[in-house]
Amino acid sequence: MKTSATPRIVGREEWEQARAELLTREKAHTRAGDASSAARRRLPMTRMEPVTVVGAEGPVRLIDVFKRRRMLLVYHFMWHAGAPHERQCEGCTHSQVAMNTAVRAYLAERDVSYAVFSEGPWPEIAAYRDFMGWTAPWYSTADSEDTLPAIRNGGDLRCYLRVEDEVFQTYETTQRGIEAMLPTLQLLDLTPYGRQEAWEDSPAGWPQDDESGSWWRRDGRPIAQWAREDETSVR
């Protein structure tokens, strides 16, 4: 979306003063986030019943998804059964782009494993993961929904803790709570036009889409899929 509107032009001294005022607010925001994280670390936990999911090597117990680490982060990927790759969820696809091998290595250094769960059939899930070139462990929960609580059909991030032979859930979030997985949004927040979405408080004339996340899909396909060099496997 093009626009001729721009921030007003000022001298360097005035700009430095305005930036300093914003920095005070940014520091307060950071401290508020630290306080929320402190409260999060003090949440109680709830015991998980035994759960089996299906991965590349067949049925796997939830406790084995930890890969012998103490903590586990699980993203629940919204799945459209039977749909072609281009019709799978653009938001969930966006969430996985940054979860590369290096990011998972840093999590592992702090005793945290990462995995993706989805209620779709395993063959479909595996085909999509391979098409996208992702290497994170994925599992189907199609046969375990009765024992694996779900807020929605995906879009959720959950944290688990392993204590000997038992698994406990310690946290969950959804909607904008998963933005920690979307560094694109944090980077856009630093730009003069922001995310360019209607809900943002922006000056008059700033470019804004009416529907949040509408730009995550282009020409009928999630943006990340256009980065794939080999389109021959699209079905």
C-alpha cells in the first residue's frame, strides 16, 4: 500500500529530544514485560495425563518428545485436512519461519526442546513440513485430542515441564501471545509505518490494511511459500 504521508521533518536536536522521551516509555515497557515474566515463572503447574502423538517414527509418548530435556515448548499448528499446501494456515506458517535449527539450538542450551503439534493426519503434516524445508520435530495429535487439551484447532503455544516420569503443563498463550515467535512483527514495529494494520494507532494518512495479517498471504499462497526455490512439489 503506497502513501505520500511521512513523519514531519525536524532538526537533529529536536529529534534527539523526541527520541529520548520515547526511550523512557520503551524502558518502562521493558520493565513491565520483565514483571510479567517474573509472574509467569511463579505460575503453578498442572499434571498431564499420558498422551501419545504420531511422528516420523510412529507413535511417541509426550514425555519422549522432550528428547531427554526438562522443558518442552509446543506450537499447535492449525490444520486444514485435505487442503493443498497453499491453503494451509498463513498465520501458523508465519510462526514457524524463524524456528530454524540455530534458534532450537539456543533453546536446547537452556534445556528446552521445541516441537510442533497438529491435529491433521501425519502423512499430510509430513508432506507440508518437507515442502517448506523445515526440520523441527512435528507430530500429529489426530488420535490424542481427548487427552491433549486444545484451546482451538491450533494457533497456541504451550510449555511443559518434565519431572522424572511425569509431565506438567506450566503455561499457554494464543492470539498475540505468540508474537515472540514472529520477529517480523517486532522489526516492523520499529519502522515509521509499523505493521500497517488498521488496529494500530497511527497518524492520519499512514498505510493500513483493514484485516490484520492479510499481508501474510500473496496471490493465494502464504508468503513463506514464495521463498521456496523448488515449486515443483506444490500440489
